[in-house]
Amino acid sequence: MKLYDKEQIDRQNMLFDNRSLVWLLFPIIIEQFLNSLMGMVDTMMVSTVGSYAISAVSLVDSINNLVIQIFVAMAAGAVIVCSQYIGGGNREESSRAAGQVVLTVFVIALSITAFCILGGERLLDLIFGAVEDSVMENALVYFMITAVSYPFLALFSAGAAFYRASGNSKLPTKISVVSNVMNVTGNALFIYGLQWGVAGAALATLLSRVFSTAVIYWQLRKPGQTIVVKNYLNIRPDAALIVKIMAIGIPAGIENGMFQFGKLAISSTVSTMGTMAISAQAMTDILENVNGIFSNGVGIGLMTVVGQCIGAHRKEEAKYYVVKLMGIAWIGVFASCLLVLAVTKPVTWLSGMEPDAAELCFKLVTAMTIVKPLLWVGAFGLPYGFRAAGDAKFSMLVSVITMWSCRVAICVFLVNVYDLGLAAVWIGMFADWGVRALIFTMRFFSGKWIHEDVPERT
């Protein structure tokens, strides 16, 4: 079966040559790496406070990740819509769309922050009511402070998306580098120097997000860029444009949100297994994020590439780039899994994990190293290209169904019936990956994922 029309592609100049792809993807991958590395460093620093502290941070982060994925979905909508306008030569429209994204994500993030602050204690008690008192007390402190950072995180995600849509991924990466250094420095000061524990870790995160947001929006004001956003207080809602953006952002948000809800349900199940299991799962999750850095970075870049191809009405070229970048992503997953497996034991030792938790973590990472290279790219890489080509609803439906019917259902069944503990979590996850990979691969070969509904001038 033909993947794309090579003869048609050879007759036209490519939108992205190898050099431009490298300069688009490399900064994104570096940024993803730094974010995951800083997450690991954060965990290691917090773990020195005690098992109750890392357990508290891990549980709250399962909620934070749900919120973050909402913002990631909005950023994806920004990348796709803006890159389609840019591919079609409508730079002015891309800037107008960017202004609407800023307004929308700010209102949504502020609403989420207010909800979390007003109902945080009840929310944590509802989800994690079975945890020890010391874990719950620290979780509440960490949650309240990190909730304040949501609007800043949302705005930075959107601002970074604008630069990536235009092919400039270097500036967001530079800002992230400085922000991550600030975060680690703040952790050292607040946790070790001032002995503020999880509150110190949360405060360092808040300050670093305020910094990165201020810098990127100062930069977006400068004229002469592909996308310019200024006069923020004068932005007024444009319902038609917001609908176009949300047509991508809402399905991606539902997909990401339901995915994180599923993970939250699993985290609630894990929370009943004891502090050792929570600690092992927390570290394994971090390591799993690390070995997905390269492929996630490629996927984020793929949205810009496919979006511009669709905007320029180059459907065969979009297929070509999906195949090319997914091949690159597979190589990255394979190499990353081997690397993470090699450093797992040193990392668990340096973080001061208890021996039983460290050994369990190593077993889980070993299983992941075998399965992930086989399934992950098809399950999570291909949908990046689908969304950029207007197929966000299909990706959403598949992801939601497989998440709850495979990952959550299998996990709960194996825990309650066979008492498999953490093994049940990962068996369910691998089943989810496998079904997704099969369905999305079939979707790619069908060609039905390309919709070419490029936004017109408003």
C-alpha cells in the first residue's frame, strides 16, 4: 500500500528541508528534555524530605497533569490554526487568532485556579481520602500553591505555541532553560536552605512560571515577527475565530483531559496500595516521561509541519512528513528506553528511595523498555499529525475509548480480582498502547485523516 505520492512530491519544492526540520525539532526536544530532567530533579529533591513528601507531590501532580493537558490542548489548537494560516500566507489572520487564544486560555486558566483554591481540600479528600494524614497535609499545601501558577503556565504554553507555529522553536526553549534553572535554584533555596519542604518546591515552580510568561509575552510584542500579539488589555472576543480554534482545542482537550482523568482514577487506586507503591509508581512515571521526550518533541514539531502543509494544500507532502518524522521518533524511543533502563538503578539510589520501592521501579521500567518501542509511536505519534490535518475528533474518540476500556478497566479488574498491585497498572497501559497503535495505523493508511478544512479569512 502506497504511503504517499512520491512523484507529486518530487515535482515541487518542499516546505521543510532537512536543515529547517532540524532547527524546528532540536530546540523542542531539548526543551522537553529539560522539563523532564527538572521534574526528576524536583522529585529527587523533595524525596529527601521523606516518603510522605514525595507521595504528596506525586498525588497532586496527577491532578496538575490533568490541568496541564487542558493547556497543552489549547496550545495544540493554537499551533495548528496559526500554522495553517501561515501555510496559506495569511500572517495577519494568524496574529488575530493568537490574540483570541491568549484571551481564551487566560479566562479558562483563571476559572480553574479559582475552582481549585476554593474547593481544593474537598477535592483532595474525595480523590485521595485513604492516604495517611501527613501525606494529605502536604498534598494540600502543594496543591494550593501550584494552583496559583495555572494561568502563567497556560499563557506560556500558548505563547510558545505561537513561535512554534511560525517555525521558531528556539526562543521558547531558551526561556525554558532559564526558567528550569530558576526552578532548581529555588528548590535548593526553599527546601534545603529555608526548610520549607513541599511548600518550597511549589513556590519555586510558581516563580519560574511567572518569569517565563512575562518574558515570552514581552517578546511577542515586538514587530516584524510572523506572529505579533500586543495591546493585551484591548483584545476582545471574536466568537467566529474562537469557535475555529476550539474546534481543534476542545477535542484535544477532551482527549487529554479524559486521558488524565483515567490516570487520576488509576492514581486513586495506587494510593490504596501504600506509600511504597506510590513512591515506586511516581518514579516510574517520571522515567517513562523521560524516555518519551524525543518522540514527544518530534510530535509537537509535526503539528507545525503538517499544519503548514495543509494550509498550503499539500496533502501528499503532509503524508510524507508524517512517515519521515515517525521514523525519526521510533529511533528516538528505542534509544531513549535503553538509556533510561541503564540509569534507573543509579537514579533510584541517588533519590534515596527505599530498597523495595527502588526494586519495584526497576522491574516496571524493564517491562516498559520491552513494550514501548513496539507500540508507542503508532499509539501517540501519529495522532499529532492527524490533529494538524483536522482529524482531532477521531483521535479524541479512539483515545477516550481505549483509555477507559483498556487501561482503567483492566487495571481495576486485575487489582480487585487478582490483587496484582502495580503490575495491573502497567498491563492495562500496555493494552491501551497496543489497541491505539493498531487503530491509528489503519487510519493513516486509509487517508481519511486529511480533511483540508483550512480556515479562511474572517
